[in-house]
Amino acid sequence: MLKNLKKLVPAATMPLLIGSTTPSLLSLVYSHFESQGYPLTAATNVDEVWECIRDGQCEAIILDESLTDDTGIPLYTLLRVKNVTKPIILLIPEEKMQDLPRHLNNGADAVVTMPIHL
């Protein structure tokens, strides 16, 4: 039955950008979405994220909240200031869940707490 279902439901085609400075987190999220068939781009710093967005390599963005610019401003907030309209899923540590309203008000479309159990 499962084999038949996989034939009927094609792999996802939405290109995703996954940005994190933490190699283990990047690897976990990347491998999960790769197994689902998503086209992926990984970025390990702010410059790589901006390059991927400029090149149009993604339709949605998954970001680690630790990505900030040189002045400490969160990257997801800067993306909104620069009128990037792609959906942003923000990854935050579980102990920062009290900051959920601030994250959503500053540009995140959704928030997922870490550790992530995919």
C-alpha cells in the first residue's frame, strides 16, 4: 500500500533555503527535507543566505534564529525590511518560546522550537 501511495504522491517541488550556523542542526533539517524530495540549498552564514535569495534559489526559507547581521539584527527581520516576501520558518531554542510574539511580529511566518524531532 505504501509503495502505491508514493507513486501517486510526487516529491515536493518547492525549493527551500535552510540557513544555520550550527552544522548538526543544518544537517538534521537538510537530510529530513532531502528525504522528502525537496530541492534544497544550505547556507551557513548571512552572506550565503542573501546570495541564495538574490539568485532566486528558493521559494521558502528555514532559518536558525542565531543568524544575525554584523550589528546583531536578526536576519529574518532584515529580510522583511528588505521586502523579501518568501515564507520564513524560524528555528528557536525551546527555552525562548516566551519570545514567540516578538518573532512573529518581527518577520517570522512560523516558529519551530529546537530540539527538533522530525
